[in-house]
Amino acid sequence: MKKSAWLLIPLLLSACTWHDSLYHQYRDIGREGWRATDTLFFADTLRMDSLLLSQQAGHPVKTVLSLRHRDSYPYEDLHLLVMSDFTILPADSGQGAGQRAATQTHFQLVNDRGIWQGKGWGSSYTLVKELGCLGFLPSPGQTLAFRIAVMPMMQDSLLTGIEKVGIRLSYE
């Protein structure tokens, strides 16, 4: 009985993953705060070889930005600049075709009644914002190379209370 229970754990954990996720990563912000000059980078190359992804070629890559903050954050909102560079590299290692974008986004952290928004417990809250399509899935054998930069667009030179910023790429 005990052995069969241990065998169920990996099965249950695999059921909790996002099967449409191509990339999901968080960057920690130090306790001292997020400086206006500190840019967070998310970059990777993803080779499209799976049968499932070959059926998704040409479909948009959905990009989601996540923000985790503490209730000690001194403002009601946060403005960010997200710069992205998506390039499809051909299988023959030739020159790739790319798509660049710069998007300003806004998180409203507190509602009009003064209540922190997002999901969380204790003094930490997480908000998620869909940025839309910043690139497209390549054909089988090709590689998707991306680089996403996130930086604060606030007047203060140091923002305290921000814990993490994350990027998730998925297909629809």
C-alpha cells in the first residue's frame, strides 16, 4: 500500500503543470529594492521538435507578466516597460526573421477602497497580466530565440516592496 502511494506522487505533480507552457521563469528582486536602472532579462532558445508543437506552428505565443509584491510597497500602482525580441531561426542556421516590440504596462496594486489586489497570503500578493502576442511559434526544426527585458517606469530611483517579476510564454 505504501509503495503504491509513493508512485502516485509524480503522477499528481505532473497533473499540476501547465502543458501549454513553453517558458516560465521568475527573477528575484533583492531586499534592498528595484533600482530604476536595473533591467530584468529573460532569454532562451526553444527548438520546436515535438509533434504537438508542430501542429501549433504559426500560432501566437501568449506572453504573461507576473508580479509578486509585499504590502510594504509604498504606491497604489506600478508602471513597467517590457521590451521583447522574438526571432525565428531556420533549421539550416541561416539568418532569422525577428519581431521586436516595446510595451508599457500598468499594474493597479490597490483598489479604490484601499485593498491590495491579486492572490496571496500573509503580506505577499501576486498579480498576473497578459501582454498578448509578442511573437509566433516557428515550424518544426526551427528555433525560437527570445529576449525580454522588464524595467520599472516610476519616478523613484528605488522601489521597495517588489519581490519577484516573472514571464510565462505559452501557446494557445
